Amino acid sequence: MNIESFFQHFSNAVSLGSLYALIAIGYTMVYGILRLINFAHGDIFMLGAYFAFYCLTLFMMPWWVGFIVAIGLTACFGILIERVAYKPLRNSPKVSVLISAIGVSFLLESLGVVIFGGIQKAFPIPDIFGKVVVIAGISIVSVNFFIPIIAIICLIALMYLVNYTKTGMAMRALSKDHEAARLMGIDVDRVISYTFGLGSILAAVGGIMWGMKYPQLYPLMGLMPGLKCFIAAVVGGIGNIAGAVVGGFVIGFIEIMTVAFVPELSGYRDAFAFILLIIILLVKPNGIMGEKLAEKV
Amino acid sequence: MLKIEGLTVNYGGIKALKGIDMDVPEGKIITLVGANGAGKSTTLRSVVGLTKITSGKIYYQGQNITGKNTVDIVRSGIVLVPEGRRIFPNLTVYENLVLGGYCEKNKKIFDERLEHVCTVFPRLKERLKQKAGTFSGGEQQMLALGRALMANPKLLMLDEPSLGLAPLIVKNIFEIIQTINKSGVTVLLIEQNAKAALEIADYGYVLETGNIVLKGSGVELLSNENVRKAYLGIA
């Protein structure tokens, strides 16, 4: 492999890893406070991409307006899903909520087929993201530069929100003790909505950038990335935001680099994440950054 | 300030409280003593709406708060320090205190309260940036009290503050409770450590399997024959 194609693969892996990281955070945050794997998260990602598509094609909005509207809409949907499908089950056994999540996932996928249509749609890539940039003989599509930059901006914003705002503190408190949080006068349902909103925003950002990197949209597009990002969250240590980011990059790199170095395996591209999941569960079930917190009674 | 009338709570088929009446006058320390499983925690949890009430009424400052939701009750000034302290171990001391004062939006008032809590608990002040989970039991109890004070309670309810603590620290905690009370906060204290509780209480209730069997001033109950036998281990 020559150095040019290596760098092409490298930039590809960085941008794919960034997307996985953004989506994986949504899984990990929701798990952190509700102990729920939100299987609908991959479909929220799909909704983000489709909303952007319609904003740009049907409503002819300027791309940045369209993207913001799509992200906002997706956040509202994320919050709505929690209110309708998870909140009524707050005091039910965990498995009921899990089944509800799987149901929502199927519902969104099927509604997607009915409303958006099963035929693939081409994402209208704004010029600025579609340029081919040539640096030292290596040609890279500009979206591959934008993705990591936008991902980093999102991550910094999220870290600020989670670590330095009162609502962020409440989110972290909820990950340990809902009842004690209520005794502080914290409106638990509001904090949960906020968490779903944040996770959905990140999923929408991921979905839109995914659409620009792999510009075919179809209603089941969230399924495989959703599963891989769930694995990324587990690999990184579920409940841990930094872990989700690490897990996202690990999976992005393994996927791109294995195919790059061993092209014969390219048909197994989607399998690597699952193999990694099995290995992690055997070797380090708490995940790379998962820790057992010492608690005193 | 707080008035409980005919409070009954059933957990499934089990009657945890069988109709108790209590009165917590403003500015006093009232204690509820009793053995394990007598219904002490259930009483406090019912007041803040964490446990569903079967029948009975709870009045706070003349208003019926029966069945109100926890957040509203806490915001009206009733703060419960739950059994086992329940501090947030993954958060720093400072963050725990911030959440204690979650409902206070005014930064200036918030800072004054933080200052006040730091004077009452100098040990917390030294360790604001430390993770609360690394604290010893006594320190966690102080943090739990500090966190409760951040909410500026009018009525502070304490569930077994001495549980699992060394005698010297228990003494310290009870002194702090008295100090808090002197600053104008009404205290409702429940304890298995009946002696310590009755010594600082203005008035006490003895709870036995869901019924109040005795009541009287702290001094009266301390000298009561039955109380001495059953709870103080003195014949």
C-alpha cells in the first residue's frame, strides 16, 4: 500500500470513527440514566438524515438552515419517543422498556418505508462538503475534514454541558440515584427529556454527515450504524461518554483499516464490530474505560 | 408546622403504618424512635411523597400536601436526608452541594448558602473538589446534611443520621443537628439510637409495628420504664 492510499484510508477512518462516536454517545447517555439500551437510537439517526434531505430538497432551504431545522426536529422526535414509549413504563421491569424500544425501532423503520419510500434517495450534498481537496498528491473529499471538526465541536459542547452545568450535574446524579435526585427537588422527567434531546441532536448531526459521506438514504440506514454504535458504547464502557468516543473510533479504525490492508475481508466489513464485541465481553466486560466505582455504604 | 392525621400505608398486603397522628411544631426537634421495621422511614417517605399513602392526611403550614409530588414538596421547604445518606458518589463535594441547592436560581443567595454550609462544615470546604464516594461514613453524613442545608429547609427530616457511625462522630453529628435547629430549622429526627435522639429532642414519639404507642417530652420518654427496657437497654 502506498502512502497516498494509506492517508486516504486514514482520513476515512477518522471521519467514520467520529460519526460512530457521536452516535454511540446517545446510547451511553441514555443507558447511564435509565439503564436502557435505546434501540430506536439508530432510527433517530435515520430520521435526522431524512429531515435534512427534505429540508434541502422539498423546502429548498439554504443548507445550514436546513441542517439546523433537521437537528431541531430530530431532537423533538427523540424527546417525544421517550415521553410516549418509555416514560409510561418508568416503574415497569427493565425488559418491558427494552421491548418498547425495539418496538419503536421497528415502527420508525416501517413508517420510514411508508412515508419516505423504500427506494434509496440521493442526499443533496452542499458544494462546500463535496469538494475534492488535493493535499500533497492525496485527494480527500472535504466532508472528511468537516466531520472530525464538527464532531470535536459537538464533543466539547457536550463535555461542557455535562460537567459544568447544573442540568449536567443532575444527569450524572441520576445515573446513580433517581430518588435522591428527586429529594433535591430535581425534576427527573425533565432531565431525562433533556438527555434524550442531547442524544438525538448528536444522532442527527451524525445522520446528516453520514448522508454527505455515504449519500444514499434509505429507511433501514440506521440499523447497522445503530448496532455498531451500541457496540462502540459497550466496548468503551457503557455509561461512560469518553468511553463511547473511544469505542466509536476503535470500531471505525478496525473497520476501515482491516478492509484497507486485507481487501479479501471486505465482505465481512460489518462483522468486525461484532467480533470485537465478543472479545471485549470475554476479556474486559466493563469495557475499555468502564470502571467499578468504589462505593462506601 | 407539620401535622400528620391518621396516616396509613400498605405495602402490598402488609400494613406498615396503621393510622398514626403526629404533630411537629415550628422550631422544635421532634423525634420518632422505634425498632427496625416499626414504620419510621415509611412515615418520612410518606411526608415527601416518595411512598404512596393508603389513607390519612398530611398538613404542612396549614396546607394539605397529601399526595403532592416530591419535587413540589421539597420546593416548599421540606427536605429529607434519606437513610444511608445517598450522596452522589460519582460527583464532587461541590457538585453534590450544587444539586442540594438545585431549586435556587439566584446566584447570590446560592453563594451565601454555600458559604454558610462551609462554616458549619469546615471539613467540606477543604475538600470541595474531591469525589464524594471517597469520603468516610461520617464525612458522607456531613455532606448529606450540608447538601440538605443548601435547599434552605424549613423542616429538615433526618432518617437515621447516626447509622453505622463511630460514637464520637455520632456525638458530633447530633451537636450539628442542634446547631441547625437553633438557626431556626424545625427538625424531625428518626433514630434507632433512641437515647441520643431523646436527649436532644423537645418531644418524642415511640413507634411500634405501625402504631404510636407512647409520646411525651424527650425527658419524660427517657425516664419512662417501658422505653428504658425496650429501647435503651436499661432495666
